[in-house]
Amino acid sequence: MPRNRRGGNIFKVNDEILKELVGRWKITATEIASSSGTDLHTDDNLVEFTLDDGYDIDWNVPVAMETNQLFQTSSFQIDDRKITFSGTTDGTTFVFNVTFLDDCIVQLKSLDDTISIYIKKIVSSPESIQVFDLLNALKENYFSDLTIRSSEGIKFEVHRCVLNSSVQGVKYRDWEVFLSKMSSDASRAALHYIYSSILPSGIAAEPVKELLELSSSNPKLSHLHSLCDEYIDSMKLNKRLIHLVDSCLHSLEVVKELIVSATMDDPAKVVYTIKQIFKEVVAGVSRFILLSHLYTVNKKGMSKREKREILEYIQGRLVVFIDGGRELLQLSISKWETLTDDQQTEISLYIIPNINQIWLDINEYTKELNVSLTNEPTDGPAAPEVPPALTLQQKLAAVVQLNTSKTEMKRIKKMKKEFKKFVEVGDYRRSQFIGLSEEEKVEKIKRVIEEMTHDGQSIIGRLEDLKKKILIANALDWGSYKLGVSISSSYISWGLNRLCFYKDQLVPLLKKLSRLISSDEFNQTLIELRLADPQTLFDETPPTSIPTPLIPTGKKCNAVIPLVGGCLELLKIQEMSDMILIVQELALPSDDPSHKPQNDEEGVVIHAHRVILSSRSEWFRSALQSGMMEDRNKKIIIKDIDVTLFRTFIEYLYGKPLEYETMDNNEIIELLAVADRYETSSLHVSCEKELIGRIDQSSVFSFLVVADQLSAARQLRSSTLQFILDNPDVLIQQVDAYTDLPIELKSEVRQILSGTQQMSEFRRGPPKRDDDDDTHQVMYSSELEELIDTTDTGYTVVGDEPTDDRLKSLLMAADMDINRAVNFFFGVG
């Protein structure tokens, strides 16, 4: 594999590493180590993933590929030259050392050295994927040929060819009937779907219900039905999450109200208030756990907009929650401190019987659970032995699963240790408390409460500091906040999953809590958390008021675009076309002059649709709405372009995805030029992204020339220059390509390198091999420029016999003196 860039381990501080890692990546190779050796494989089924500056991961895994827990992660964090992938539903994390290598390759190596994953950036920064739609034509109404009215009489100017191609088997006359029976809002939503194959964002529930009713009665609209189902499920989930956030705040307010209204001169009422507070705290904690769990198991299927709405809602209530917690502590402390010593003693006497019962309950419920934990195995496999017959992807899945199991075992072992310590400390304190006299128990309770009030003051100070940080702009940046929510919710979900393994042992405790709290909502929460079911939670038939638990569906159908298939079919069968394109090449395949175009009518004819071309290309929109000859004749002559290339371009306009894996660099460059010529921004961005991902030593200078010729290719230009800046020895490796650059570009490259002279270090002599030692000489930009300028002169003197590397070595050994270099050459030759 490639060695470390610039001859050594080059690591960045966390912020710089994040900046370099943000973007779209593909796994180019995987390396798995075991006792039988190392298995290195170049990845054919490329897995792609995107890291954004909000610490989110978006995996794109081929359908036929073996999946594993690594590809289920949804968040990442960077710390001390390591990247941690997390956010799985079971809280699994994967930690890799990050090493930047040559050729834009990054190595991710597991801490136990069993897995090395080599990744290459294919996009410099994550951008939204270009979506195929014709919404601009719907919005601006150009070339519309049909008017449809909703049930309320609102007019919509539409296009018959688009309505015909939106759903297979549904024609424009069918849509005319459907929309005439729908409200205006539902009609707008339906038209948005027709012109884009997705529902509009922010749509209300009622229009979706109308669309759901329509699609339920028409099997051909199954895709629309799935979208409506998914949208309604998403709305239910969002409402549920928001309700849980509000419920947690409500529990806090209830506890505050109980403390405010507490009558401290009546010990019996004080004890009753404490019990009510306990009930509300348990209910609030259960809601918080459910909130974390539902967010964790559903966030993979949520859109970025949906996740942001929920996280912003939670973030907006953090200050309210902090204020509430601070006030709660202040109220509790002030209530206790206002009591006389006799009142504190009297309350403590009332508390003693309850404490004795609590100790007995804890001992009863933890004893059986502790036995179950003790009997659970915590020893994972000793070594990652993977059967050699498996494919590499299967091996990767097996090793990842093995490491996941090891991590799980470590967590369980730690949990068992902590729980055992809790039980032992509890037993010790219980035995100590039981052995005390009545007076000693009273003093013990008063002392513990005093310690709690002292700790409460410290907590109040920390809460005030946290509030100040949140209120200060950018103190709690969005990315860090989102990462914190993701990781904490994942760990809570993992803990919940572990508790579910001991559901039988928890039944007595949960039954008692259910009777104590006596709330259908609390019972429903226990059922949704899968800690209990109605048959075991209730001694009798469960109440009918408890609804079915909210279970994530995991549906996602946005990837299916019926409109694309319909539009491509329109192009293929030439149905409802209203214009023609006549493509004339520079030279036809035959050398016979009679085969060259004799007039503007000769060439390859493509029947097209003005609404589709205008929606996808600014150039076509201007030409077809200009009132000029192209507009009047509905005919455009396309000259000086390869027919196959232009047909690929037209098919792209009609929605056909580009198959970059079958295209070489020159074909993509030609397509980029077509996108530039016909002002098709989505294609321009797509081609630029692909070329940026292909920048390497051999292509960087040719790409720079292309970017310089196409003024709109600013991203490609900046990426090539950045590559040269990061890999300055490319001027030595590709000296011929550099010397062939136009004078202006060559000057620009020199200025960039000379402007970062202290950052750019180069090795003297030929490129270093893997077995070379780390010692090397240093050459700065000015020397490099002198080398390049002198190389051509050297060839004119000694001819073509020496290799590039040999001639460069001689020139550097001669301190760029051409005469000395020639003497060296003939002297040793």
C-alpha cells in the first residue's frame, strides 16, 4: 500500500483532520490480518460514504454486498489522531487510527491492527445530490398545453407529456379526473409529485390523507401510496418525539409544583410529597429513555431536515430545562434549610420506615439480576480466525462482527463490575443502617440530606455556567451538539437493549412501579421500551386504552423515481414530441464529401420535448423562449459535436444516470464541456465532482488546463491547485506535463508554491521506495523551478539516453549547473 505522505507520519490537529475528512469517500482496498497472514484486496464493489461537518455519516453500500455493523454507524468523532464511528442502534463503536498517505489515500487502521481500510476522497466537500425534476416548468408554466381545475375551481397550467410520463399506466386524462376531485392543497401536492416523484416538504396532514385515499383505490399509484405512508409515519414519529420532550419538561414542572406546595410542618405530608416526586421522576426518566431510544432506532431513516427539526426543538428547550433544574434544586435546598432542627428530626423519623422498605426492595430485585449477570459469559473469541474460503467482503464482515463482539463483551464485563459494586456497596450500607439505633438513623438521614444540599449548590453553579455557554453565540456549535446527542442516545439505547435480556428478572420491579405510578402512559412507555408486555405487566386483562407500541417501519422509497423512466420512454418512442434537434458532426465517418451535410436539414434527428429540455438546461430555455428562429420553427441545429456524446447529454436531460465507471477521463471532460456550452449546471457539478475524485499525479495538470479553459469549473481548478500544493513533488514526477502548461498557468503554479515555500519539502533524487530509510535531503520551490527550467537544456546536450529521474539526479548533484551535470553524465556513463 502507499507509504506515509512526505516520508513520515503526517497528522493534523483535530480541526484540520476534520477539514480533510469532510467529504465523500470510497473504500479502495481492505486489509485483514490474522494468524495465517494478511489478506489485501482491492475493492471492486465500492462502498462509498459521506462525512459531513455535522459529524454525520451517510453510507452507500451495494445491495449485493455483505453488510456489517460498521456500515450501520451514523456518527463519527475525531480525537487524538483517531476517528470513532458510532451511532448504531446497539451503541457499538469502531475506533481507527488515521494516517494520511500518498495519492490522496487515507488509511483507517483498527486499534488491534486486524483491519486496515484504505479510502480515497471522491468529492472535496459534501454537496446535495442533484435530483431529477421538472418543477421549474410547473412553476413558470412555459410551454403548458393543458389546464386542470381542482374541486375548488383553482386553475393549474400543466404539460400533457409530463403527466403521461409521471406514473406508468396513468395518462394525463386520468390525472385530470383525479385532480378535479381534490382540494387545491392536495392538487398542488399531487402536481409536485407528478413533476418530481416526491412529496413537497412541509406539507400538512390533510392533503397527504387525500393523496393516500386516492392512491389506495388505484394500484398503479403504489409509489405515491408508499410515499404518503412514509410521510404520515414520519409525522407521527416527529410528533411522538416532540411530545416526549414536552413530557420530560412537564415532569420537571410537576416536581417543582409539588415542592412549592409542600407543607413542611406536617411530616406525614412531607413523606407523601416525596413519594409523589419519586413517581414523577421515574415517569420522566422513562420518557427520556424512550425519547433516546426512538431517536436512535429511527434516525437512520429520517431525512436531514427531519433530524434537524427534532434536534433544534430539543436544543431550544435546553435552557428551559436547565432553568427548571436549577430552580428545583434551589427550592429543595431552601425548603430544607428553613426547617428547625426539631422539624428535620421529625421528618427523618417518618422517613426511616420507608428507607427500611426501600433497602429490602433493592435487595430483593437486585439479587436475582446479579445472579443472571454473573452467569453471563464475557469472554469473546481469542483471535480473529476467519475461514479462508470466504470472500473478502465476507471476511471483513466476519472480522468486524468479531471485533463488535469483543467490544460488547468488554461493555458487559464493565457493566457487571459496576453492578456488582453497586450491590456490594448497597448491602454494606444497608447492614450499617439496620445496625444503627433510632437516634443514629435520624442523625444519619439528616447528615446525608446536608451533604445533598451542599452538592446541590455545586450543581446549581455548574448549571448556570452551562446556561451561559449555550446562550453565548457559537459556544455550543451545532456539530458538537448533534454529535453529543447521537452518542449519548446510542449508549442509552444500548443499555436498554441489555436490560431487555433480563426482562424476566425485572417483572416484579416493573409490576410494583406500574402499581405505584398508576399511569397508562407509564405502562405504554414500558411496553414501547420492550421491558414488559401487557400479559406480564398486568395481573388481569390489560386495559384497552394502551395503544400499540410505535415501531419504526424502516421504509424508504425516495430512491425510486418513476418520472425518470417515463421521460426516457417518451424520448425513446418519440411520443408527444414538439420539437426536433438536428445533430451535425464536424465530419461524418465517411471520407466521401457527398456524405457531409449539404444543408441545415441534414444530420441525425432527435425528437424532443421543449418542456423537458427547458427545465434542465438554461441554454435551451433561452433559445426556445427567445422568439427567434429556433423558437418559431421548434427546430435547433446542433453543430460540431459528436452524435454519441450529444445523445448521452440528451439522455441525461431526460433523467438517465451517468455511468461514470464506464467512462474515461477524456469522455467526462468532453461531457463537462457540453454542460458548459449548454448551461446545464447539474451536469456541470456532477462532472466536476467526478473529475475531482480522479485527480492524481498523472491527471492533475491536464485537469488544470481543462478547468482554466472552462471558466465555470472553479471547483475543479481550486482542487487541482490544492493537490499540487499538497503534493509538490508532482512537478518532478510529471515534469513533461508541467512544462507543457500554458505560460500563465505555469506562472500561477510557481507563485502558489513559492508562496508556501516553508510548507513544501521535496526529496532530492528519485522517488523514495518503501524500503528506503527516512533520511533525505530537502529542496525548496526555487530549486525545483530551476530544475524544471534546466531539464530541457540537459536533454538538448545529452540526448534522450538518460531517464527523467537520472537526469534530474545529475542536475541536483551538480547544483543545477548544466556543464557539471554533463561532465557527470559522460564521466560515469
